Amino acid sequence: MVAHITHWIDGQPWSGAAERGGDIHDPATGRITGRVDFASADDVDQAVAAAAGAFRDWRRTSVAKRVQVLFAFRELLNARRDELAAIIVAEHGKVHSDALAEVARGIEVVEYACSIPQLLKGGFTEQASTGVDVHSVRQPLGPVAIISPFNFPVMVPMWFFPLAIAAGNTVVLKPSEKDPSAANWLAALWKQAGLPDGVFNVVHGDKPAVDRLLEHPGIKSVSFVGSTPIAQYVYETGARHGKRVQALGGAKNHMLVLPDADLDLAADAAVNAGFGAAGERCMAVSVLVAVDPVGDELVAKIKDRMAGLKVGPGCAPASEMGPLVTGVHRDRVASYLEAGVADGAELAVDGREHRIADETPDARSTAGGFWLGPTLFDHVKPGMSVYDDEIFGPVLSVVRVGSYDEGLELINANPYGNGTALFTNDGGAARRFQHEVEVGMVGINVPIPVPVAYYSFGGWKASLFGDSHAYGEDGVKFFTRSKAVTQRWLDPSHGGINLGFPTSD
């Protein structure tokens, strides 16, 4: 049977008839497993109206009650995380352990949002002037939009909506049409946790739905993660319509390996960070910068590890890397193999030759799946497409340099600035690198330096449009507005007598 995925508006599945839709695939087999409705502008308007209506009461709901809902949502997520991971595997294709890790990183932000009473605290100055006190408060924006990518259908939306909801906003989420089911599952879970109808809505679709969210006067902010060209479009369009926008774009993450590094550790890290989730991560290592004379030895160690990688369906316990998300994307990534050779790079490992598991655990053939094995290019140089472009697949490029300074210059000259890593045993070099590198997230002997939830996620340069990173302190500020209140009271006020112990409600 083919599943039907529709919008979630005002606490229930949408009951209308969609004019357009798209197919959902199982990336491991290529089979169509579902059909998703695409929202028209009128459908988006309906979701925004639901969010606007819910905002009136949700913003007045006490922080204590909001936190109770958040805690309930967290408990339900923890209890059912395997179920959610299976949905990710079925539509994205990543292996089950990776999907579980995605859910876990999303739960971290929910847990951070549970501390919203502390995060929303303002300031107070008594007697700023004679008889005058001044204090500040942070208040919600209103209905907010979240536009999320296919590669993390759970974690990326959860970078945003827990804090948005905790702060008193209402949400319209537009997930990727490639793997939409997780968003609806989360919406139903919010309802079970006690979230009022209309606070969390989901609309599915493509560019018309996105454009309507960017233009809609009822939407107060937009959070986006995706490619750099689209991030720039979202930022410019949303800002032109008076919205607060955070738009996280693409990446070309470099991992610099110094001659004193533990090469076994570096090789493990390069394979893990380069080929996990089939390279479909904005924090994947796609360029390894080897400071000679370690290049040959490091490439040999990486090739040895790549040969043993088990590529197969994400639902198979033995699989370490799954398929790519669609056939179109697989073909685009595969086209870089010929392009890299034509540009003069050495194709050290051809992913098209890697053995793929023959069938899924339930005996369905993987012959029609969207497969490409791990691929390694050596002797890559800037100007080659495999270096310049964000490939977003299991393709790792090795660049040889003669010194730390040459490697740093290479990284800083790249137009992207999302994540980077340095592998070394030299504390002085590490301290210098983290100070000098022009990248937003830095790992020292950590290949994928995604910050924990109480810090903030985001890059520099063409990897970010807007001045706000995701979650952490930046997230709280993004989803609230600061208000300063100056007051003078000529007479003290008096309350009645109540000997009961005070409680929050």
C-alpha cells in the first residue's frame, strides 16, 4: 500500500483535496512508498491562520505550563525514539544507528528548551532614577516558519521549534517533500503531549509553499537550512517582506591533518565524517588537507578503511552506510566522478565499484535503490569542481599542502565557513588554529564539531545569511523580542491575606 501524507493544521490532518503532490521513495529499493500533498498558497494561509489564532492564548499561557508540555513531549520522544528512527530510515535511507543519533541530538534541544524559565529571565534596575525602576522582558514574536532540509528530517526542525514553542510562539513547519512523514509524526506527538491545537502546524510542498511563507504578513520570522543559493534567496525574500530571518546555507568542510597527528585516529575520523549518512550532512568532512609528508600514508589508511565499509539498506543491522535520498541526487553526485577525473584529480577509490548489499532484511531487492559507494579523490586542487562545489554525497577529496600556513590559507580562502577540524598533538598549533581559522564551528581532533544544545550552531561567510545561529542563546534571542519598561509608582499596592504556600500555575 502507498501511504498518503497530508498537512497537519490546527491539531489534525488536513481534510482538503490537494491539486498537486509528489512521490515518496524508499531509497534502498527505489520503490514508491507514499504520496505527499503539496500546499497551495491558500493551504499555507489556512495553516498561518491556525497559528495566529493559537498564538493569542499560547503567549498568555504561563511559562510553568509551557514547560510541563515540553517535558511531556520529551518523555514521549524518549519512549518512542526507535519508531521515529525507523521513519527516518524508510524515507531518507540513513542507517538506523545514525537515525537514532539524529533523534538524540534533537532531544538535546528539547531538554535545553525545558530550561526556558531561566532563559527568558530579564534584567531589573531598582531606583534607576528617583522613584523610578527599569526592567527588561523577552516576549514571543508570533507565528514563525521553519523550512527544513531532507538530510535531517527530525534534528534540523528540532533545532528551532522547541525553543520557539517554549518562548510562546506558534509554528508552521515546511519539511522537505522527499521525507515528510517524520514531521507529521512529531505533530501528533505534540498533541499527545498536551500542546494546544494550532501551536504546531505542518504544510508540505515545494517552492510555492515556501514563497507564500516568505511573503505572508502573518509570519514573523523564518528559520531555514539548505543550500547556499536557496539560503540567500530565503534571506533576501523574507527580509524584503519585513521578517526576521536565519538562513543556514551550504558547506565545504576541511579537515587539516598535521604531520604530528595520530594518523590512525585521523583516518578513522575522515572515513566516519566523510561517509556517514552517505555524506549528506552539512557538517560532513568533504576535503581532507594533508600536510606532507603524511599524505601518502594517510591516503593508504583511508583506502584500507573504505574497502571494509558495509554499504546496504539502513534497516539492515550490519549496514554502515545507506543509499542517497533520491535517484536524481545520486546521479548528480555520481557525475562528479567523471568531472573530477577530467579536471586532473586522481580517482583513488571509485564508489561505483563498491559492493552493495543485494537485498533488504525483508528480501526486497536493492537493485533499484539510489546507491553510490564511498569515493576518494587524491591530488585535488582548488578550481576543480570536486573541490569547489558542495557535492553533498559520499565523496572525499584529498588536497596536499606543504605546511600549516598553506593549509590555513586554503581553508580561509574558501567561500564557505561552516565547520572545520584540525588533527594534531600540538597544543600550540591547535590554539593558533582555532584563533586564526575563519569558520564558525571548529573541532580539535573532533571531525564533526556540532555544538551541544546550550551553545549555538552556525557558520560564517556563505554558510550563513542573517546574524543569528540556531538554538542555544542565539535561538532564544531569535524567537523573542526584548522590551524595556520604565515605571514609577506613587503609592504602594497592598494584597489580601493568604497563608497558603505560593505555587506556580
